[in-house]
Amino acid sequence: MKKEIFLCAINNILSGTCLEDCKFCTQSVRYHADIERYNYKSIDTIVEEAKKAKSYGALGYCLVTAGKGLDDKKVDFVARAAQAVKAEVDNINLIACNGTASLEQLRYLKEHGIDSYNHNLETSEAYYPSICTTHNWSERYETCQNAKSVGLQLCSGGIFGMGETAEDRTSLLNSIASLSPESTPLNFYHPNIALPIKSRNISRDEALEIVKRARKLFGENKLLMVAAGRELLFDGCEELMFEAGANSMVIGNYLTTVGDAPQKDKKMLERLGYGVATTCDGK
């Protein structure tokens, strides 16, 4: 048996209501992308979807809200959702992905069942003003530091293929490494006709090189996840990303784009001879 793969599922519990101008994100109301937009899902629905994700082998379950960051209402809702999921689903690493956050907000989430906080740096500090003008890269970095300060496991990565240079990619990887996250999602830009960034400037070979460099930089004991864009770059060639160093992936749908069916991914892993991690220590 080859190495075990850690599976993670995403639940978009508040969709399409963001006022920021991130040029890569369909959840921004500024670009009028054709996506499903809704306020908070019911907690019962979130719990049932968590059970389904766990039945497919997911050990990580991420509660995502649209918007720049946390406010009192979001903190309360995510905390209540986390408690409800933990009461019904055993052996699951509960991840919150709710934007910029203070120490107090993150501490509250930890006290109510959140294990990890996901906040991506997205791209290099130098390139960030080219893709977002409504907040600063430094706010993102500070939120990552805050998560670690309160004892949450940090999940932080970025998006590749948004027009950045090779130097930007190196800078982003180095910035992520400086945070020493427990897990790093490597996302590859998924173009949408409504978004200002119209195309993806990354090839499969370049993506594989990023995976290899990330594994060497972050070390062998960290989770390195190929996340959004996997189906566009690696469909039918998934073994390449695992051989390059990935040991984690997202199953099911992403925030506003459709992913492969979990059953298809399970068959793919079986065909390639990879196991599915069954504990949160299965790195």
C-alpha cells in the first residue's frame, strides 16, 4: 500500500455576499458571477452534510463564509454550527474559513469546537494589490499569525495561475513557509467569464513543480493539499501530483464550482493503490 491520502470537504455555509473586490473570486457581488447566493444554511443541513462528507472518507470539514472577515453574527453562527457538528460526527477535524479575524474571535471559535483555521495568503505580497484593492495582504498574514497564537492549527496556502510571475510564486511559497502551517492548500485558478482575470497562466508541469517545491520547503510531515483547479490540471493524471508530494485533496464541490463526485475520487485512489487516512494523524 502506498501512502495514505487525507481527504477534506468544503461547506459553503454563507455564499456570494462578499463586498470585497478580489479579482479571482466569484463570491464578490461586484462581478455578478452566475453562482448560487444565499444567507446562512440551517445548522441541521450543515450537520447532515458533515455526516455525508465523513461517510465518503473526509477527515477535514471546512465551514466557509463569504465576506472579508468575521463579525459578531458570523462568530456566533460558526461556533454554534461547530458545536452541532462535533456532537454528531466523531473523529473529524473541523476547520473554519471566515476571513480576517481577531485573537478574541479565533479564541471563541476554538473554545466552541473549531480545530483549525484556514486563511490563504493567495499570492505574493508584491502582486496582491494587482488582484485586490479593498484590503491589504498584511491583514491576511496577521490573521494567520492570530490563529497560531490562540492554539488553532493553521491551514494556509494560495492560488496559482492568476497572472503572477515565477518570482511571485517563490515569494508566496516562502511566506507560507514562514508561518509553518499544519496544512497548505495549493489552488490553481479556475477562470470565470464574469471575473476580471480571464485566463489561467499555469501549466500542469508548472503546477507539479510548485507541488515539489512546496513539499521540499514545508517538510515531509505537513499536509500538502491539491485543492481548487485539480480537475482542470490533473484529471486522469492524479498520480503525478501525489508523486510530486501531495498527500491531501479536496473531495466533492468547491465554494462555487463543481468538483468530481467523491465516489469517483475513491475509485481513483483505489486504482492508484493509495489508502485513505482514517485518523487525523494519518499524514
